[in-house]
Amino acid sequence: MAEATLTPTAQLEQQRPARGLWSDAWRRLRQNKAAVVGAAVVLLLVLVAIFADVLAPYPYAQQHIQDTFEPIGSPAYLLGTDQLGRDLLSRLIYGTRISLGVAFLAQAITLAIGIPLGLLAGAGSRTVDNLIMRVTDVIYAFPDLLFVIIIMAVLGRNIVFVPLAIGIVNWTTIARLVRSQVLSLRERDFVTAARALGVPGRRIMLNHMLPNALTPIIVAVTLGVPQFIMLESTLSFIGIGAPPPMPSWGLMINDGFNSIFSYPHMVVLPGLAIALTMLSFAFLGDGLRDALDPRER
Amino acid sequence: MVTFFIRRVIFLIPVLLFVALITFTLMHLAPGGPWSGERNLPPAVERNLNEKYGLDRPVPEQFVLYLSNLLRGDLGLSFSKPGRSVQEVLGGGIGVTVQLGLIAALVAILIGIPLGIIAALRHNTAVDYISMFTAIIGYTTPSFVLGIFLIVLFAVQLRVLPPSGWGRPASMVLPVIALAAAPIAILARYTRASMLDILQQDYVRTARSKGLAEQVVVLRHMLRNALLPVITVLGPVTAALVTGSFVVERMFRIPGIGRMYIDAIFARDYPLIMGTTLLYAVTVAVFNLIVDMLYVAVDPRISYR
């Protein structure tokens, strides 16, 4: 008899317990095998980056002049050594820190510039919107690698400038995304309601709009990280990113490139590291997109 | 359509002007100058060189001078290649770069689109999974990493293809694969998604239910509509080709303008940097414009005002 007294909505809720957006997304993410594997590898890489000092058998710049070009599986060096007798395993481990550190920092910079400017463009006056959008148009017209290369030439070959250069060039994606979210959220009922209640504009933006725009931002961030890992390694490979003796994977490939015929493992190992890292982030990003926004499948 | 086109072309002018201004400013902010590479030039020689190339004037004046020369089609003299104009230097490399880009684009279209179609038609089968897994690997592996793997496998281990150079068909295989991989993956993923969308449309069911051969349904009814949205990714595809060409040309020692650009940056060859940047910016802009035009031309449902 108790069931009969339930309203239809309550009955529905009984069949399917109420869950928030996040727990729904989490459930969908766990069902996606590729995303779970990607997330596990990403977590592992983050741990390797944090505990590099503990994990690496040697300091990354330590040279063993008597043991140069050791092959994979040599007794003292699990993955061999390079032209200066530096342990490749240790350099790969420390390289994780550079790759992830640069990519995360670059992403933080794109968010720090892109979110405020996107909010401003979407919610501000028409003049401000036009101004910001024209700036993004100009930056968009630059092929991004070209722009990053020029900025690095100005700043100089230093690892701390790499995320800065990447951030300066890539904030436009986030700004455009936030702007379009604000424009569509602005017309929604809950925003109108908040405005009618007299909530100040700044609070509407930060407390009502930003949380709702979060989902696409999270996806953009996850898919942006591998792109920035690629940019960093490309810059270092060209020779204007990380300076020696830093163990950037791109620079390691550059180091080994001249001896590719005799010692291919010197380039293959960092190449695999880059490919594996980017693949994991892409799996995780794709999975997150499907989990957070099931309409876009 | 015509007014839209004209507006877009006019809008390009300020954008390119700003690209030129930013590049010019950044270049002159960069430490070191074009002569700092050559060891200890006597001050008098350096002064003469600066005077010859107009570097002794204030930077804003140099920029105005550059622009007025540019309008007359004069890109200036290259610093690092004495006696040669930027037009000559770019002219010497652009053929190779365009050749590389076009072959890679062609390969990408011929492989990527059929791959996407097959994956969609065999949705959720092993064929679908394998092609999409291959696509995501192609999409996520940077072209220089793929280049490394290709050189190690085909030039070092199997010794069937040369590791560098350009001109003979055999020497083109590896760089073209390295450059085309990302565009193949982008096209395959997009075509598949688009085809899957079309598969559920009523008119496809109608076509099937009236007994048309599967081939006719796929080619006549589905493919045409499925390829429409694919046109929009030609923009990102061009961008991937442009970005990739820098690294691929450097890695395979191909004498194109991508490799020249990086050398020009190191040599602080201001006119050559400017010329290359503008050339690339114009190319990307024109391609985006063509894509937009193509989209309107192909799909009657869309119109721009």
C-alpha cells in the first residue's frame, strides 16, 4: 500500500536513486576501459614525476665517462646510457617531471588568462567583447608553433619560459570556450532568477555561471595537456626549449639523433615515453568528454 | 555570399597587419642581433652593415619602411644569405614544402576518409576498434616521434628506405607518412562520427527499405551528406600539416621553408623571419577562408549574410 501513495516522480527516484552530475560522470568514466587505463597511467606518471628523486638510480646529469653508449639491460644501467654515460632510465624519470610540469604550468597560465578574459568578453560590454575577440583572432591567425618559437627566441632558452610562451599563445581556446558558455548561460532561467533577486553581476558570474561552464573547461584542460607536452618536446627537440643537460624527452631525442644508426635505443626510449604519455592523456580526455557530456557521443 | 567573402577578405588585412607588427616587435626584442654570430666584427663594419640594412634607424621607422616595401612586393634582403632577397630564398624552398604538404594532404584524404567510412559501417566490430585505435595513436604521436620510429624501423633496422633527403620517390615515403599521420587520424575520426550520425537518418532507412543496393545507399545517400561536416576539419588538418612541416623538414633534412625558418630564428635573419611568418599566416588564413566558402557552396542549408 505504501507504494501507491508515492508520487510518480518519487517512484522514478526509487527506481533510479538520485545522483549528481559528478557521480553520474564518475560511473560512466569507470565503465570506459580505455579511459580507466589512461587515468591509471596518468596517475602513475604524476607519481613518477613527484618521486623522481627517490625512483631514479642516478642523478640525471651524472656522467660516467667510462660507460658511454651502454645498451639496454647492461648490469649497472637498466635502460643503458647516452653519449656522456648518463643513465637513460634516470633521465627518463626526471623527464616526466619536465613534461608534466611544463604542461600543467602552461595549462594553469592559459586558464589564468583565458577564464577572466572569456568571462569579460561574454558578460562585459560590446566594446570589450569585440576587443578581446579581435585579439584572439590575431593570435589564432598565427600558426601556434611559429608564435611559440618567436616568443622563445625573445625570452631565451630557459625551461621556465616554455610554459609561459605556450600559455601566451594558447589561452585563446579557453577564452573562446568560456565566452560561448557565458553567452548561452546568460539566457538561462536560473541566471534570470538570480538577477531578478538582485544578485550582483560579479557573483552571478562566479557563483552561477562559472560552475556551469566547468564541464567543457575540464575537457579542454585534459585534452590541452597532451598538446602542450607535444609543444614542449618539439621545442626542446628543435633546440630552443629545455637547455642541456636537462633531461627533456625532446632534448634526449635531439641528443641521440646523431647516433641513431649505432644506438637507436637513445631516441626510441624517449620517443616511447612521449607517445605513451600523450596516448594516456588522450584516452582520459576522450573518456571524460563522453562521461561529462553523454550527448556528444 | 559575395559580400560575406569580401568582408572576410577585408577583415584579413588588419589581422595580418597585427601579425606583422607582433612578429616585428618580438624579433627586435630578442637578445642578440644578426651580426652577433660572426665573431667580433669590427665596430665600423657592424655600423656599415646596420646602415646598409637600415638597422640603425628607430624600430618604428623600420617597421613602416618594411610595410611600404611589402606593399610593393619587396620582402627585403636576407641577412644570413648575403646578396639574396627573401623572395629568392623563400622561392628556393617553397616548392619542396608545398610538394611535401600536398602529397601528405592527398595521402591523408585517400586513407583517412575511407578508414572512417569503413569503421562506421562496421560500427562496434573489431574493424572499427582497430581503425579507431590506430587513429588515436596517429593523432597523439607527435610527427617527430613518429619520424624517429620510422627512421629506426625502415632506415636503420630494415635498411629499405633512406633516412633523409628529398627528390627521389623512396626518400619521400617516410616524411610523408610522418606528416600525414595526424591528418589521417583527424579525418578518420571525424568521418566516422559523421557517418554514424547519418546512419540513423530517416532517409537512409527509406533508401534501404525501398530495396536499393547497399553500395548505392552508401555512395549516393550517405557519403555526400557525411562528408559535409568533414570539410570543417580541413582547417585543423592544414594547421597540423603546417606545424608538422617544421619538424619533419628538420628531421629528414628536407630543404623546405620550415627548416629555413628555424635557421633564420637562430641567425636573427629578421627579413626572412618576417617573410616566412607572413607567408604561413596568409596560407592558413586563405585555407580557412576556402573552407568556409566551400562549406556554403556544398551545403545549401547554410547561408552567410
